[in-house]
Amino acid sequence: VQNQRAECSFSTVTWEQNTRTPFRFLADAFEVMEATTSRLSLIKILTQVFQKIVDTTPDDLLPCVYLCTNSLGPAHEGLEFKAGEATVLNALSSATGTSVKVLKDRLVKLGDIGDLAAECRTTQQTMFKPPSLTIQGVYQEFRTMANLTGKMSTKEREKHLQKLLVSASSKEAKYIARIVLGKLRIHIAYKTVIAALATVFAAKHEGASVKEATATLNAVYSQLPVWDRIIPVLIQNKSTVGLEEQCKLTPGVPVGPMLAKPVKEASDVLERFQECWFVCEYKYDGMRAQIHYLPDGKVKIFSRNAEDDTPKYPDIVEGIKFAISDNNTVSSFIIDSEVVAYDPETNTMKSFQELQGRARKEVKLEDIKVPVCVFAFDILFLNGESLLKWTLKQRREKLFETFTPVQGKFQFTTSKVFTDWEGVDEMMDEAVQAGCEGLMIKALTGEFSSYEPSNRSQNWLKMKKDYMNSIGDSLDLVPIGAYYGRGKRSGVFGAFLLACYNPETEEFQTVCRLGTGFSDEFLSSITKYYNDGRILSEPKPYYRVSDTPFIRPDVWFEPCQVWETRCADLTLSPSHTAAKGMITAEDKGIALRFPRFVRIREDKSVDDATSAEQILELYSHQSSKM
Ligand code: ATP
């Protein structure tokens, strides 16, 4: 016991070997993590948490990882908490006997549901001491709550939550309330989890390193992002050795999509693909779709973000089977594609906005108003075999052999193979004429042409027509605050403070004040959206904002949306903090000049926002061309 105490600087909670881990232990860890902004310190604390659990009750590691990441299971399972503020207030009211009205008033003063829950517990007396909470128990209770359906489910959910709150200490209640509302915000993304797991499970033999263990975990997680599959193997093997063989790409589980780097001109492309074959494909303006065909004949479709989009596309589920060249030889596959709204009468592609207008849930075949066409560009898995390590040339041949296009329903991307620039400009024009954003340019042969899950590398480049003379790409940024509108815009927000995400420091760093590109309808609806419980009384500790008065917003936002934004160029700025400390001018950050709003990126989460490193790359590239 003393040893365990010495290991965990943040908690004195102890428990017997192989008995359930007290939730109090995790609540102690959350409390210190909440006050920590340094990524290294966060990893250290999380490593201590994982190590202690592995040493005492290894079965609790899996629920612990899910609770730390404020989730209930893998992304593609789509299990959500489904509880709103009202549910938490009602449960708190029943657990403490305080009226909802009093709780609501107090919440306005405190500003945080967690602080409110903690305060209620401090003042409440119970006659009998309820059983103490465990990590496993809390996690299972949350899953039960999330799985409830039907008319009475809200009431039932309240009862489950009330039960948890009655047994909770003040600190435990604080984090239970926050987790249920998806507001744990200790900012632990999967990368921090990987770093901590790598430290705990690095092989113990000589020459082995945490770096190797991290690389293995990253590779495995990008192919099989399911902790339920990875963690039991880690515990069984006691290290990351052998993990890659036991956790492989599996149809039915989405793999992280390969991403592209932006380029502006021919010389950038030629520099990268000197004397080697590359393929240019139309860059379609639709939504990414990873289509899985399982050995039992089921079809699953996943979004860029690993969400299960199958209910949205019954037409693709139905149609894909007709595109398989020979049903007798195909038992399973995973293909990568872009889904585009399509007019079958005129055989033309329609805009991204049309596609966005399509219903999302429980769509019935007969109700579909916006037909779509799948444009397939890659195959990652076929008949039980992973093709990730194959060259793109080989994968394309396999794709063309396995499928036969069906006009307007399933087609291959328009593509041409090149070794030099001759003809690429014409193809760019044709792509834009056809309604595409530009071209994707991909390494075709050699070791660099494998499929790299979740990676944004030089092996896939994207070139968009409208940015060839500007910075090369639009940016996906997170609004973290807003300024009240004046004159015509009074009563709504008139401008917003936007930030990029720095995964290294896990901070949102500001890049611009954005006030252009909005319609009046958009401003009213977005004002309503944020006023609906998404305003903060103070900025998050992980918002990095300078003291310049012009930058300080009138209100702070929860980080919950990603906005695609264009700009004329990037410039060094004393007022913004993006990439600050990563450039030679230490005291300056990078800012967007003449930013303009394009659209909300529903398919991206805030952690997928443009990173500080990407902004620095775009900036450096732009200055080197000036
Ligand atoms: P963007 O804003 O350009 O869509 P992103 O961050 O979503 O950026 P990128 O990797 O930068 O993703 O751009 C590639 C995206 O373009 C893919 O995610 C995919 O949805 C789309 N796309 C369209 N046509 C193709 C194609 N032929 N090959 C690969 N991706 C394509």
C-alpha cells in the first residue's frame, strides 16, 4: 500500500488487489488534471492512474480509459449520453431534495453544472452511508442510461443518475454531472491515452523504448480504433509486443482516413514526385465515405469521423452489391470513396449544400429526394486480406477488377497517370468545369504509395483551383468567443474569435477575428445556438488568448463547432497565439488576413481543426514563395 501511495502523488485512495477500483481515485486524478495545462504533466498523471489500475485491478483499465476520454465506447458504436441539463437538474433535485428552481438559480451564479453538483453534495446529510462508487459501476451505469430508449427513457435516465449522485461524494458528483453532459473537459484525447499506455506497456527488455511502444499503439489504433479490442491484448501480453498481429484492420470497424497536404503550384508537386509516377484524380466536393462489406453480407458506411452513416445511405447499401464484378469471389472489402449529390436525369454532380440537405437518420429508400453517386478511389481490404501496405498502383488495379461502374450510382474517380506536369493544368480545368474543387495528386508506386491511416503526408497532395494564388487551402477553425453586433447586426453576434488546435499542448490558439461571409439568417441562428447553454462565464484554461483588448471577446464559447474559413494570406501577429513559440519570432503568433466564413464542417470534431503545425507550414511555405 505504501508503494502505491508513493506512486500516486495526487491521491491517497487505496484498494485491495482484484477488488473494484474506487471512482474516488479517478475523481482525485480528474481534479489535478483539470488544473494542469502542460501536456507532459497530463501524460504523467494519466500514466500513474493507468499503472496503479494495471497493478491492482487490470479489468478496470478499459472503463477508466472511456471515462477519461468522456466517451462510452468506440466512435463507430455511436453510443451517446443523451442527457441534457434538465435531466441532471431533476436528478440532483431528487437526490438532494432541493427544488429545480433553486438549483437553476444557483447554476446561473456558479456557471458550471459540476460545481453545482459538488455544492449540493456538501450540504446534504444522509441517514445511511450508501455503497461507494467504483469505476466499473459508474461506467456500466452510464452505458445503461445511454441504451435506454422509448417514451419513459428520460425519466428512467434521471433515476439512474439520481442513484449515482446519492452514492457520490462531493468531488465524485462534480465529475459525474460533467461527464453526463459531455463536459468533462480535462482535455484527454486519444493521443494522451496512447502516450500514457505506451509508458505503462513499453516492453521491459533491453533496447525497448516508450517511443517504439507509442509507434506500435499509434499504428494499431489507426487501423482498429477500438479500446475494447486493444486493451485486453495489452493486459494479456503485459506489453505492446505482439499487438500488431492480434489487432488488425477488420471490416465493420472504420479505419482512420488518409489525408492530404495542400499544394499551390506545379513546382510543389514536381519537387515531391520527381521522376516517379503519380496519379491525378478529380477532388469531388462531397462527403468521405468508407464502405465496408462484411463476411455476413452486411454493408456499413462510415464518415470521415468514424461515425456510422449507414442509416443515412440505404441507397448505397442496396446499390453497392450491383457494382461488385463477381459476387462469387468477393466475401468482404473496405473501400474509400467520396459521396456526391447527383442528378440522374442530366448525369451531373450537384453541390455540397444539396448533399448536406439530405436526411441523416433512418432514411427510407422510397423517401430519398437527393440521389447520390459513390466515387470510389481506393481499396484497403479484400477477402480477409489487408491491402494497406500495397502500392496505390496495385490497389487501384484491384479496385478496378473488383468493381464495375454503374452510371450515376457507383463510379471510379476520373483519374490520369502522369510522370511530369504536361497535361495536369488541363485536367485541373476539366475538374473545375465538372464541378469539382480541384485535383488530388497521389504517389502511385514505391514505398510511399501505401495507404497511411489517419496520416496527412506528402504522398497525397490536394490542389484547389481557387487557392492556387493564395495560401493553398481553407482552414477549419473553432469559434471560441464572439463580439456583439452593432447597427444592422445589433441583437446578434457580429464577429467571432477563431482558434486552431495545437494537439501538442492541447490548446486552442487564436488566429483571427472573423466578421465576413455570414448571412443575416446564419447570424441569428448561430446566436441562438450558442446562447442555448454554450456560453461560458470565463475562458477555458486551454484557450490561449493574448491580452490585446481588440481580441478579447464579449462572450466565451464552449468549443463545439468547426468552421471552414478562407483568407488572403497568413501573417505574423503580436495579437494572436497560433503557433506561438514554434516560430523564430518567439513573441508572435500567426494570423489570417482578410478571413471569410465558408461553411460549418459538420463532419469534423474540434480536435480535427487545423493544427498549429499546419498553420505554421502554410505560413512558412507562403513566405518562402514571396
Ligand atoms: P478539405 O477541406 O479539403 O475537404 P479535409 O481536411 O476534410 O479537407 P483533406 O485530406 O485535407 O481533408 O482533403 C481530402 C478530402 O477530399 C478527403 O477527405 C475526401 O473527403 C475528399 N476527396 C474528394 N475527392 C477525393 C479523391 N479523389 N481522393 C481522396 N479524397 C478525395
